[in-house]
Amino acid sequence: MSKRERIRMLSVDALSSKRQRLDFQTFEYERDDGSKQVLSREIYHVGDGATALLYDLARRTVILVNQFRLPAYLRGESGWVLETPAGFLDGSAPEVRARDEVAEEAGYRVGEMRKVFEALMIPGCVTHVVHGFVAPYTEADRIDAGGGLIDEGEDIAVVELTIDRALGMIVDGEITDAKTIMLLQHAALHLFR
């Protein structure tokens, strides 16, 4: 029996569907010992997204963006989160969306882009997958100031940091965004050796 065959959905109650969908789902789970258990979970169905870390090996720099995030604010922080440019796929291919977000949020048009991961961000309760990319950049790739789209409520500052400073900001708790930490760790291990 496959692992998928060990799950039987019993009920799905829609709790919200304003922007994304939140369900209360009850299912029967067959454990490894053959016994069965009924479990319930709130599942937030969030569309997949794409993100990219821009890096300059010669200058040992990366490009991040700083923007307001309500969930961070609600946790008692300032609400401003330093992160890689990112957005929901909304029907686009992951690389296309990553390129679009880099241009809109950071103001760069890059050439080569390489996918480095596809990750479930909170697999216990959220269906969201993030596609992570890295791309080299130079000042010649800058097309405008960035800043995001006003009609999407974006008010973004573009931040250029050395890779060493960015890694230190993870340790100091100044960079807390998971996708950004993953991409910076990738860059430290595989790009800035």
C-alpha cells in the first residue's frame, strides 16, 4: 500500500476563501502499525511563489528588499522584513515570476538565473511551495529604482549588502525570513566560497 493510500479524507469545512482558502479538514490516517487514527487540521491553501537572490561575486554583495509585512508586525516586531524579491506565481512559470519580481521590487533585469530549491515552507498547515533562484547581477543590470507596485500596496526599499554582513544579520536576528535565509545559506556554501 502506498503512503497516499493510507489517508482517507473524511470532511472538509471551508473557513475562509477571501484571498486564499482556509479549510478545516478531518482525515483518517493509517499508522505504520496498521491502526487507524482520525485527525483534524486547519489547512491554509496558499498559491506557490518564486524568489531570487541577486549576487555579485566580484564585490561579494547581494541585493535584498525591505518591506512591511503585517504578520511580522502582529508578532510585536517593527513589521519591516529584509528579504529576497518574491511573489505568487499567479499562473506564471516560477522563473518568469522570479524575474518579474526582481525587476518590480529591486529594479534589476538579470540574465542567467538558476533554480536552487523548491521548498514547502510550513508543511504542517500550509500548502505553499517556494521556488528559489539565484542570479548574478551588475550595476549595468539596473533598470530603475525598484520599489514594487503601488497598486499592490508595496513600498519597498532596495538594500545592497555584503554577503558577510547579510549572514551576520541572520545570526543577529535582523534577517528572519525563511526563504531569504535559505538562499543566503546556499550562496555562502556554493557561490561565495
